[in-house]
Amino acid sequence: MKRAFALLLVAAQCNVAHAYTLFGAETSDGRRVTLKWPQTPRYFVTSDAVGGVSAADFQAAIARGFARWEAVPTSTVTYQFGGVTAARPGDDDGTSTLGFMNRPELDRVLASTSFLVDDATGALIESDIFFNAAFPWSVAAAGETGRFDLESIATHEIGHFSGLGHSALGETTSQNGGRQVDSAESVMFPIAYTRGSIAGRTLKADDIAGISDLYPAPDFAAATGSISGRVTNGGKPSFGAHVVAYDLAKGTMVAGFALTGQGDFAIAGLSPGPHLLRVEPLDDADLESFFDDPARVDLGFRVTFHDRIIVVPRGGDSGTIVVAVTPK
């Protein structure tokens, strides 16, 4: 049996969401496996064009997005361009297809990545990406006022294509009934930058840690370290708490979640050295987009900093760090 699901990228119209996480798939016998490509995936593009983006422009921008992820030195992820296809994104045909679709009814969705998974093995069979032709697009090198940057959005979606979830490492403000991104420390932040911005073309530490954790280079584990532990609230496990590791030397952030019934978390791919740990509730998140059971997510605490600096060991783990958050 095959199973399909999808992720959406919205146009500055939703709340803050998920942090650097890896997708999981449950097999028919109840095993939980990480969703990733077992070998180099082939992708195809359609020959559609939209205003401001020719078919050749589209293919080139998509190729640059894939190349950006391939260029991460601590990751082994690679992709293969298969050519132009008459298939459409969303067809469950075993072919990974990227292309435009005109979906004006999805008036907040810029793009969507869908997956087809083998329920027996958990293997990723296919991943399609559609870009909503109802929005204005651009491939201009420096961006174009009033148009969304195709390369930035493609880079985000290719992160999903590769197996990465969303990141909550960003700041937004309310504007005209929606949210405007003020800053983001991850390409995988779920809200797009404003029209004309090309900021989403640059991978951040959170993105690099995620793709490297999923497809590690041979020396990745030995050259980096991790922080793991547990979040408690009033002595009880805190599920869904957002845990952020701040590198005091580099000024970068990598994040994870407490994702077990015991409040356990683990953040891998960290540079060795001192880190500050911050735990915060996702009280401005669209929880249903990121958790199967949002009712379990603990929101009843204040932003809490761990009471000591954590030194990440090279090639090792911090050992169990218990963070007791402050209840609201």
C-alpha cells in the first residue's frame, strides 16, 4: 500500500510553525522510520511558463535550488535531473515532478510538496512540488518588486523534498491580517519573505545541520556534537516544547523539539563549544500543521533558559540535560 501526504508554504499569512525536524513514516507493521531517499532521487520539470518566468527560467531556478543543498560540505545529498515531463505534480506515478499549477482557490499557498511513501517499508517513492501560478513570480538575480522569488521558494520546497520539516526559527509581525517575516534563521521557516526578497536563497546553520543529519558526510558525526535531554513543566514531561541551541562563538542557532512522551529532545550537527539553551512554547503556532495530536502540545510555560552554559563535545553528546521550564 502507498500513502501520500503534503506540506504547504504560505505567503506571509499564517503563524510561526515547526523547527528543524526530520519527517517520519510509519510502516504497516508499526515501525517508525526516517523519511529519506535511499538513493539519488531523479526529478523532472514540466514545460509550463508563467508571466515573468519562461520554461527555461523555471528549469534553471530549480537547478540552482537543488545545487544549493548539494553544496553543503557536511552532507552527501545529491539529486539527478531527469528531464522535461508531461506528467503533473501530484500524479501518483512514481515520478518526482516539479511544475506550476494554477490554484487560485489556495490564496495563501505559494507552493506545496507532496510525498508518496511505501507503507510496507517506509521508503520514499516519489515527491512532487507544485508552485502556484496564481501568484506573481520572478527569477531576477536581485529579486523583483511585487513578485515572489522562485529560487527562494524552490530552495525551501527542495528541503521538504529531501526530508526536512519546517523550522520555527524566525520572527514575524502582524500586518494586514497576516504575518510579515522580519527575520528567519532557517530557509525552512514556513512563512515566505515579502515579495521582492531573495533572502530565502541562503541556507542557515539550522538548514545545514538538518540536511547533514539526514545525509551525513563520513566525518560529520566526528566533527560535530549534539545536545540531548528532557523538558519538564511542573515535574511532568513537556511534549512539543521548542528547544533552541545558540552557539555563543558563531552566533548561530539550531533547534529541535521535545517529541516523546517523556519530553525528550535531541539536537545534532552542532559545532563543538559553548551553547546557550532556550526552551519556548509554540503558543503562536498553527499546531495542526505540524503535530498529529496538537492537543498534546504543552503551551503552559514561559520562555526559559537553561541555568548553565552547555559545552558541546566534538564527536559526542552533552549527556542528558534536564530543563525545568517556568509554568505560566
